[in-house]
Amino acid sequence: MPRLLQQIGAILCIVAFVLCAVSHVTSFFCDRLIGSLASVLTCLFIPAFVCLFAAGLCQWAAGKHRGRARNSARDIQSSTKFLQRFGFLLLAYAVLLLIWEYRTTGGATDAAILHGQYVYTYKSQVIRAITEREYRLFPILVARVMSAWIGAMSVWCLVGIAD
């Protein structure tokens, strides 16, 4: 039973990573996509989060069943080292992307239209006026950051399962 739960958790982590990767890559091409297709593709991080949560539950349940026994085969250790490095790179990328997005938007939590003008807002306070293009790109920036974070966490969850 613990082995099956680990396999299900690993598959869910991989599915979450793939969904985040598709969402992230799509966010760079959203200007060229047609209307609602762009918003659907950039919101793939939501089902990825659900998969990641389910994978965490599988890992927790497998840990409850198997105790603290660890498999120390060399092939698992080498793949775990690769996943750890890859997860660290993804986490560093996600942090840098978050900083870039924060600097780009000025710390905005929303983009809105007030009195016929596009603005960035933070807690209902206007930060600055923006262009229509910046207004359209704000949800895409948020989806890009979220997909990077959840993608990095799915790799770290996979490291926990493989460890």
C-alpha cells in the first residue's frame, strides 16, 4: 500500500509540473493567442495546485504506513540529487520572477479601470496609471509567477517522495 501511494503521489507531482510548465510557457505567448484560450491556458496552475495537494496527501499517507524506512538504492539517490538541483534552480527562478513581477507592477495586487483609466492598485489604493497592454498582461504575470512557484514545489514534493 505505501508503495502504491508513493507511485500515485509521484504521478500527481509530474502531472502538476507538466500543467505548470504548459501554463508558464503559454504565458509568454498569450498576446498571440485568441481571447479566452489565453486565460484558460494560463490558469492551468489551479488544477496543478490540486494535483500537488493530492500528491502531498499521498506522501503523508505513505509515510504513515511505512514509518521511517528509507530506500537507499544508488539509482534513487542519483535521481534524487538531480531533482534536488533542478528544484533549487526552479525555486531560484520563481523567486527572481516574483521580484521582477513586483518591480514591474510596483507591488500591485490588481489592475483595474477607474474613471475610464487603467491603473494598478494595492488594497484599493491606486499605485499608478498604466497602459491597456499592461492591464491585459497583469493576470498573465500573476499566472506566470504562480505556475513557477507551484512547478518548483511539485519538484520538491517529488524529491520527498523519491527520498
